[in-house]
Amino acid sequence: MWLTEAQIDNAIALGKAGRAPIAMAGRFLGLSKGDVDVFIDGPISRIASAAQQATKQLRPFCEG
């Protein structure tokens, strides 16, 4: 599945705002339900995370 330009722009905006969407399975109200934490992410969250990291390091981040 390919992302549209709008989805990519939205992911970058989320990252720059510090809101990278990553889901954590196995937790309830912040408490661990087991021995292992599992994080679930996809292409949008990976783009947002990269944009967030670049913003923290005061580096530019763009689509191309």
C-alpha cells in the first residue's frame, strides 16, 4: 500500500508536533500486563517518528 501525499504530509506534521502515533500492546492504563512490551507501528508512525527526531535535533525534515 502506498501513502498519498496528504498522508505523508499529515505524518510529518504529527511528528513535528511531537505526536508520533505508536501503539503499545499489553498495557492497561500504563501498567504492564506481561514480561514484554510490544510496540506496533506502520509507515505513518515511522515517518512521524523520523520527523519528530529531526525536529528535536533542529534538523530539517521534508518528504523528498
